[in-house]
Amino acid sequence: MSTTGETGTARNERPGRKIVLWRHGQTAWNLERRFQGSTDIELTETGVAQARRAARLLASLRPAAIVASDLKRAAATAAELAAVTGLPVTHDPALRETYAGEWQGLTHDEIVAKYGEQYAAWKRGEPVRRGGGELETEVADRAAPVVADHAGRLEGNGTLVVVSHGGTIRTTIGRLLGLDPSSWESLGGLSNCCWSVLGEGARGWRLLEHNAGTLPEPVLGDDD
């Protein structure tokens, strides 16, 4: 899915800063549908190839800075972009995936079987400590300020690339857009090595692209 908003070229607005929130490449636990959380899982060979392909595309956006989770799957993904841009990567544990306690390492079916009521409440948008772990708002509390701080250091119309995890990216987007936490799940997930783009508008950050695997295009007449 690609959700787009107006761009400066489309409406003659002054282009602003952008944040690209990029999910890591494929892991073995992704294939097995196991909840990874903060478990430190490496990329598969396919995951490395995904990261290399995506890095070539994202490099064309001429990012000014890269910040990444320090977990191996995110760090290895970020390293591919660093290799083609020459930019250093700042690693920050605040960008790690949600700690989900007893859910971590379980498959989706195992979670539903053992924690069905908890899972259903989470899907309804209720605040749930999945497996006794973090609330989504707590993930946003640690991750969103890091992203906002690095974005605030951009000069002019610079682009920041944030390499993180699906759940952390979703909660960060929700927080930066000012959405109610109960609605964050409506943003949907990110495929491996896909990204979302936030653009700076007159009233704050706007969601320009979501779960994209191609470069953003100008949006013409999105009210038509």
C-alpha cells in the first residue's frame, strides 16, 4: 500500500525535511512467523539481498543521515545503505523492536492459542503488555523522541533514514502524526525492507508513503 500526500512540487509549497522509516530485511523468524521482539536475530541471505536492493533506491534520495536500531537485523540493513552512500550509521537501542516478554519466540498461532484474549484486546487497540512486555505507548516514548531529535538536526530540506522494526516504526509514525494510540494499528504493517516516508508540512509531519518499495512520486491533484 502506498499512502501519499501533497508534495512541494505538486502545490508549489516549500519542500521540507523528510523522514524515511525503513524496516529491516527478512529473518528466519519472519519466515516462521515468530514474534521476534527484542530478540537479536540475523538477516537471511534473502534479507541481505533485499537490503542491498532497497539501499540502491534509497541512496538516490540523497539522505543526509542514517540512524538505526542496534539489533543485528536492523544494523545489517543500515550497513547496506551506508556502503552505497558513505554515510556513518548512528546506532540507538531506543529504536529496538517492542519487548514482548513471553510472546517472543512464539509463532503467531502459538500466541493466539496461549494468549488469545490478550491478542484480541491488542488488536482492538487496547493498551496491552503483550507477554508482560512493553506497551506500544512506551515504545513510542523511547523511539519517537530519537527520530524527532535526529530530524531536527537536518539542514534545509534534508532526508533522515531510520532503520528499525515494524512495530516500532508504526508506533513512531503514530506518535509523530499525533494519532490516538488506539488507532495506531490501522496504519498496517511493513513488509521486509519496505519503508514509510514522513514529510514536513505547515502543520507538522505528514504521511507521504506507507509500506513502499519504490521511490515516492509527486502527487498531483490528490483532492480530485
